[in-house]
Amino acid sequence: MAGKGASGSQTTSSIRRYPVGAERVCAAVSFRIWAPSHQRVYLVLDDGAEYPMQAEGDGYFRLDLAHGQPGLLYRFRLGDGRELYADPASRFQPEGPSGSSMVVDPFHYGWRDHDWRGVKADGQVLYEIHIGTFTKEGTYAAAVKKLPLLRDIGITCLEMMPVNEFCGTFGWGYDGVLPYAPTHLYGTADDLRSFVDEAHTVGLGVIIDVVYNHFGAGERYADFTPDYFTDRYANEWGRSINFDGKNCQGVRTFVAGNAAYWIDEFHFDGLRIDATHALFDSSDEHILAAIVHEARAAANGKSIYLVGENEPQDTRLVRPTGRGGLGLDSVWNDDFHHSAVVALTGRNDAYYHDHHGTAQEFVSAAKYGYLFQGQRYDWQNANRGRTGLGLKAANFVHFLQNHDQIANSGTGERIARLASPSRMRAMTALFLLGPQTPMLFQGQEFGASSPFFYFADQTGDLEAIVRNGRLDFLRQFPNLQDEAFRVVMPKPCDRSTFERSKLDWSAFDGNSHIVSLHRDLLRLRREREAFARSANASRVSVDGSVLSRSAFLLRYFAESAADERLLIVNFGENLPVFSLADPLFAPPEGCQWVVEWSSEDLTYGGSGKRPIDVQQRWVLDADTALVFAPLQAARQKAPDDKSLRRWQKAISNV
């Protein structure tokens, strides 16, 4: 039994739901914290009342406060020190990370998504969203109003950039300091629940981006115990988290519990785990496997979708745990993005160095996902990736834009502003009809012109560190070594940089042709069996061939020949087609190919659809994507001998 405090008795006999944090237990509020570096820990309420906590072993302290209520504000005092600390597992910080923590009752919210069965890896169309810039207001409540628009275009699942508490009044969220507390900047904890609930109501899943490779600016966790961190591994974002060293079990429990918490208490449909390559762990069970296990268990039978970011392109992330893998569903594929950017802009500077935007790269990406699966990678002068030839298309997430890549342009310009409209339409067709899972970045579906900069509200010494670090990173691009860039680069810590990154939704109506392009392509992806089944089927469901350095075809097979499709893309100049010595271009028996869809349709702002009869010579227009469907038709009859000899003489220049 714990000691007796001024407000009544405390007990440690009741069972908690999570190892740390404040939660309702029967008629009390139970507080539990991991602070193995201290002999004594005190709970301090906002009114100044202070209570000693009971040591439970393994560095944990607990206090059950009778008659505690949701909304109660509290902090902790460690040992003989006088400084007060927010709860590392705080469920909400009404005044930010340096203020008091608030007791939250997750069962107060009345969920309406009882029939929602979760999100599977197959058949998804992802949409990356940053709540602070998605609308002018930058709140969950404002973002909810846009959800039907996304659903109607064909989005199936939102991928929400981190929303846990971070320092300052604006930021990307990847420098969060309290991983259990939804930031107060976008609304209350129940506002976040309402956002997820409403998304489910309109038919959208929601996964959340989580960061487990560092704890952001401040790192006050060391005041509870230095065992949160390790110096045995280098980490470019901060001190590495201790997942495999002395006294690491409390850290592992804290992080894996956080993964379960988002699934359980906020009904998220999965996680996108940031920079998994910086989760250093030599344990028998890698921390990622522990996260996967806890997250899936918390789903209580519902399907959840787990995505990882992994710069080294380690395919073990998406292999089953029973076969030496870590059990995630998908990984982001930078290779496809890099090839696409080079094809769209003609530039392959810096980390685009090994990509050339050629037809072969796009055929290989469609068939195999990662392009680098263990061979030499010149930019890093080393091997990159691991083999993944047996993986499914759904194991890879493809994108033309994401938060990092737009900001890394230096000017924050979106890729559509750097490429010709016709080539962008053709690339969008490849992107949305390719077998891998597509992910759009907010505003991409309507051709948003607003930039997306790197922004982080830091002051003092940190302001200069953030700005100089950003400049140093971008100097890998030769054109950004220009000293003038130091002057014109938007300052990450200026609020104006954040405000300029907000979406202008008036463009949604103004760019109706771009909206139509995305809506129609996603309808094809959803309704045409050949496209719909390609993500989860075996590799033989999609094959491809190179027509020229810039042109290629992808053949989508189906159970019925009538359902097969052919996608031909040209990122170069006009290509005359006399014949194609390629069986993938041969139509199904008794059929001929006819154009079903063209990226040059006037509806999309194109120059118009050129008539094409593939039984005659034809021309594949520059910067065009075409979808061909089989139509029952007779074979072309050979001309009589006299006509044939005349034809052959003409084409032989005799």
C-alpha cells in the first residue's frame, strides 16, 4: 500500500491499462512514472498539494489519488530538487510541453465508428497531411470539413504527420518532446478523436506518423534517468534512444506502449514510423518487432496498416517476423520518387545522382519496388538495399511529393511547378495506375501552388542551429551553394515561413482540370480489375518493356482477357510506332488495343487526344500516358501480293 495523502487514501492494488502516465482506475486517478535514477518522486498538483509516490521496483513509482478527476493538472518533483516536470507520458499539455500535464479520460468520448473494421495494406491510396497547414485555421475541426472532398477524389487513408506535443507554436512535429500528448496547438485530445471518428464515418482510414529515434529539443528525459539514451550509436537528429543497453526495458516499454496507445485510445488505423534506420537495437527482439506486436494487439482484431521509412532500403522491415523480418506492411520507396523527379526536371544532382529517369527505371520500379536492392550505389560509394524481388507491390509506397522532398527543393516549390504540365500529367498517370500504393501530399490533388517549407519555431541558440543545419544540408545541391541562397532561403523559425506553407483551398475550384485528372485516374485504379488486383497479386500480374530511353509500356494481366490493360508512357519526344517486337504489346486473342484514356484529354488541360489505330502506323505523342483496353476485333488482313511488294519496296527505300 502507498502512503496516505491529504486528499484521502492511495492504493496500488488496482490494475492499470498502460505502464506509465495518468489514467482512471476505478474511482481514482493512477499516476505511474519510470525514474530509476531517483529514490523519491513526488506528485505535485496545480494547487500546490504534493504527494510522495510509492516505489514499485525496476525504477517505477506509482500513486493512486482517490477522487481525482479528468482535467486535474499535475507535474512531478524528483528527489530533493525543486524543479517541476511535465509527465513524460502526459496525455495532454494545455499550455505546451513546459506547462502542467492534464489528466484525460479517454472513455469520455462517445465513438461512432463501431462498424469500422480498420485498414488493410491492399488497395490503399494514401494522403499525407500536416494539420497545421492543411487549412488556414490549422485545427482538427477545420480539417474535418475537407474530408468528403478527399474521399470523393478517391483517397482511402490519411497519413497524418506527427501531432504529439513539441516546443514552439508551429513545426513539422518530428521534434516532438512528449510522445503521448497530442499537441494543444491543433485542438484538444477529444478533438483529435473526433477527427479520426469523422474520417471513419466518411470512409477514410487514418494512420499517424510516430518518431521513436529521438525525443526532440530539450531531452529532459535524462533528468528522470540517463538510461533513456545511449552514446553507442550516432544519430543526426539528437541523442539515440537506448533500446538495447543497460536498463533499457523501461525505454522499450515506454515506446512500444506509445504505439499501442495511439491505436487503442484514438482509433488510429496504423502507424508510419519515421527513420526506422535510426532505431538502433541489437536485442534478440528488435524494438520495431515489439512495436508491431503491441500495435497489432491493441487493434483488438481490427486490421491496421504499419508503414516504415528506411533510407538504407532494408526489405527485412516488411518480411514476416517468422521469416527473419520485422512485420511491417509497407515501406516508403525513395527510388521511385528520385527517378520521377529526374524525369520531370532533367536534374540528378546530390542524392538524385544514381537515378536517370529512364524508361528502364520505371519498368523495374513497377515490377520490383526498390531499384537498389544490394548493388553498388555511387552517391554513397557503397552497397545499398537488400533483395526484395519476392515482395508484393503493396509492400511499397510510391510518391511524387512528400513533406521532406518538397522542402528539400530549397525554394519549397512543388514538383508540378518545376515540370511541364504535359509531362506532369503523364507522370501522374504512371504514379496513380502503378501497382504500388500511391501517396499524395496535401494539395497535390488540385495542383496547389503554395510552397511547403521546413519550419520549426525555435528561439535563441537553437534558431541559428536550425537555420545553419538546414543550409548545410541543402548545400549538397550545387545550385544551392550560391551564397545568395543564404539570404533568400526562408528562415525556418519565422512564422511567415509557416504561414506561407498553408494550403490555399481556392485553387481546388480554380484547378478543376487537375482535380478531374486525379479523380478519373483513381476511378480507373479502383474499378478496372487489372489495376485493382496488381498491388497484391504475384509479380506476373504486371510486366513491362522499354520502347526507348524515355518510353515504356506496362502490361496488366487479369483473369479475363477482356479485363487486361496496357499502359504506355512517353517522357520524351514524339515516337513513331511502326511495329513493336514485343509480346507484351500483343493484344488478347480475338482483340485489338483501343485507347481508353489519355493524359492529353482536353478535360485535363491537355492538347487533345490523337486518333490511334494500332493496326496501322501510329505516333506516341511526347509527354503522354495512354491506357489501352482490349476490344473484340478481326485481325488485319494482309494485302495482295502486288500491294505487299509495293509496300515493302517503299519501306525498304528500293
